[in-house]
Amino acid sequence: MANTTYWKIELTVDTTVNNEILTGVGSIILKTNQPPYNGSCIVFNHTGYPLETNFTITCKNWLDDDGYITQFEYWGMLKIILKYNYKQVNLILC
């Protein structure tokens, strides 16, 4: 099994009030778990248009050694090809 990774995210804010510099600091430590495994996902509507076609993604049988899966997130990518003055520009939006 892979090592557990911890991330510390810290935010420092400096502001001036009545010609006095005040500083505030906040932080959070996040633990990344191991990815789930053994499951599968099925996509219904294999073709279509972004923002026009409804796509259904169904996932089942996933196992997670770090605990019960409480949320699935789906990420997508949209590739746009623009042509301008005979030049082609590829944009990838995530």
C-alpha cells in the first residue's frame, strides 16, 4: 500500500488598520487517502454535445480501505478547435 500524504495549507493575511499592520494566520492539514479500487463506471450516451446532451455516469462496486465512499466527483474535459486566419488553436477546458 502506498504511503499516506499530508498537506498543510496556510494562509497569511496582512492588513493595515489605523496605520498599524495586523497579521492573521490560518492553516489546515489535509490527509489524502488511497484511491478506491475494484469498481467500474458506465457512461450512457457515448456521443453528444457539451452542455446540450445529458450524459449519465453510473458507478458501482468500488471499495475504499480508508472508509465509506461518501461522494463521487466526475471531471470532464472539452476540446475546442478554433480557426482564425488559417491558423488553428486547440483549447482544452477542464
